[in-house]
Amino acid sequence: MSARAVRRSLLYIILIVFACFYLMPVYVVIVTSLKSTAEIDLSRMWQLPHQLDFSSYADAFNHLAPNFWNSVYLAIPGTILSSLLGSINGYALSKWKFRGANVLFPIILFGMFIPYQSVLIPLVQFLDAIGLYNSIPGLILVHIIYGIPITTLIFRNFYAGIPDELLEAATIDGTGYWGIYRHIILPLSISGFVVVGIWQFTSIWNEFLFASTITQPPHQPVMVALQNLSGSQIVQWNVQMAGAFLAALPTLVVYIFLGRYFIRGLLAGSIKG
């Protein structure tokens, strides 16, 4: 065996070891969720269940189903709208050098560094004043606004790699600002939208602080309901683990099917930026 093959084999072994170590919590979650209450014990945490018990998934789903759909109604429009606004901003800031663009861009990025906790009180007061407190549309608005800085940054770096000559040729042909965006920029933005979409969907779906502060039952997303799934006296660990797996399943599916496009688009944006 050549030295190159030995190095490659050693690299794969190291990666497999790290992957197994990383997936240990996932193993515990799945194994615990498939155990009956009588089998749950700290000393037998790593052991496989003697008999598969799916009742914990049924219990968890019955508790989380309404809140699960709240998260769907929240994450999908929040992801689409924040990605679209970020794309428009990135297009304007990267290809249309208007006066003040170099000042506006850092101001937009400053929103990424504002802690959530520092704006909770005025945010709740504002949403209450406009009639969107304790509602999914109000939570969507919050995530759109908080998502604009990161989506703008990603799209601006992504669009920086599009040749200016392409836009100049379209301008000479009489295509305007929105025509260029619709017919040239958007078709070239698929991988950028995949990156931003996965990022925003994951962030919105997993967010807890805004969800627990702005909404109350029955409008709370699934992550808040998952926290409320624990009992006050006795914690049903199998039900909680089943609920955690069900709550994480949508983002897991998104990464499984779109993960390679995410890495490809992210690298493309970083190289072009």
C-alpha cells in the first residue's frame, strides 16, 4: 500500500471517529425515545431497548402537533421573505453603487450584533401597539427584520462575482433595474437562495427567546412547546426525547437533501466575495 493510500485511510478513520463522537447524543436520543418508561435508567442509557416502544412518539406528537404547524406557518414565509429582501438588498449594494451605499451596508450589518435581550421590551411594546403581539405574523415580522443583515451579507458577497459586463449589456438593451434583477440576477441566484434558505429556516425553526416572549399558547412554535413537554414532577424522558427528535426532524431533512448545495453555494459566495 502506498504512502498516499495510508494517509487517506488514516484520514477516513479519524473522520469516522469524530463523526461517531459527534453523533453520540443523537444515538442517546433515538435509543431513549424507543424505550418504555420501565427501561429508562441512567445506568442503562447506552443499551438498546429490549423491545421497541413507539408510544412515546405518539404521546409527543399529540402534544406538539398544533405547535409544529405553528412553526411551519412561521418558518416558511419568514424564510422566503427574508431571503427575498436580502437578495434585493445584496443586488442593490453590490451592483448599483449609489451614494451612501458604503455607509448603509455597515449599518445593516450592525443589526447582526444587536443582542436579542436588549430589544425585547421595546419590541413587545411595538408589536402590541400595531396589534401583532401574541401572533404568528408578528413573530414572522421579527424574524424577517432580524434576518435581513445576514441575508444581505451573503447575497452581496454572492452577487459580487457576477460580471458587471453582463448587467451593462442588459442596460444597453434597455432592461431596467427590476428587469435585470428578474431576468439575470434571480436565475443566477439559485445556489445563493439555497444557502440563505437553509440558514434562515434553521435559525427560525430553532429560535426560542423571541418565540417564548412574543407568543403565548396556542400560538407558540414547537420549540417552546418542547420545553413545556417536561412534567412538573416526573420527567418522561422517552417522551421528551421523542419530542426532541420530532422537533428536529424538519431541519434534519432539509440538511440531508440540500446539504451538498449548501456547502457548494457557501463556498461559491465566499470565493466570489
